[in-house]
Amino acid sequence: MTSPFNLVPSCPVISVPTGFSSDGLPTGGQIVGRRFADETVLAVAKAFQVARSWPTPPLLGTATRSIAAEHGRRARSS
């Protein structure tokens, strides 16, 4: 929830997917930066996504998993 950070002017916040709960629900995290550090927050979010890979829901079939894997490969190469 980024609302508390909306009260601080110019405080950049980004939400990133972190995986799935044991019930298959999506989970996420937040990366918060110092005031006016937008570029840093975006760089950290991209590095996290590249290092973590794209999370795949546990209940999806193999076709959907291969699409998610391809998306992760494209994100790492950019």
C-alpha cells in the first residue's frame, strides 16, 4: 500500500510482484526511495525483477508458465 508514502511530497514508491502465497494469491513488496530519487527506485525495481525472475502462479498450466517464463527472459535482456 503506497498511501503513507503519498503524504511525503516527491517520495518515489514502486510496487513489485514477489511471488504467490501458499493459497495461490499474488504477493508484492514496495521499494521506497528518498525524495526525488525516482531513477534509483526504478533501477532497484528493475534489478529486483531481473534477479528474481517473473513469479508464476502455482496453479497455472504449462502453456501459461512458458508464456510467463518468456516474459521473464525478455525483462532480463532489456
